[in-house]
Amino acid sequence: EAINKLRIAKEKNVNQDYHEYLDLKILALEKYVEAFEERRQAAILLRDGYDPKNAARREQVIAAFKQREEKFKEILEEGRILSEQANQLAIESLNRKS
């Protein structure tokens, strides 16, 4: 819902800096959504695939979980960087107007 509100705001008659800011915030939020989908899939993998009695299967599931968890962290970091860029753009824009 937040992403849609930002998209609506972007369609308004806003200056270029604010337009870029909104673009970056939208991308950041989309990355956060993508990251948490990775985490959800990792949880499902553990729930459905973990077998304490089958060592080979257990190791396979743990390895896949770790891979998804690493991907979660990478995507989350990408989102954080985008959000930070948006915040920096906002600060620079305000400083130019002062």
C-alpha cells in the first residue's frame, strides 16, 4: 500500500528532485518486499523440508535455508542503500533551496 501511495504522489506535479526521491523510495520498498519474500520462502522451506531423522535431507534443507538467508541480507542491503540515497537526495535538495 505504501508503494502505491508513493506512485500516486510521483504522478503529481512535483519537482525533479522530489520525483527522483520518490523513485528511489519506491525501489527501496520493493527491495524490502522482495527480501522478506525470500525470508518467507526460507521459513516455508524449513517448515516443509526439515527432517531430523534424515541427515542428508536435513543438510540439504539447511544449506538451502542459508542460501536464502544470505540472499535476504543482500536484497535488504540493496534496499537500505536505495533508501539512504533517497534521503541524501532530499538533504541535498533542501540545502540547495536554503
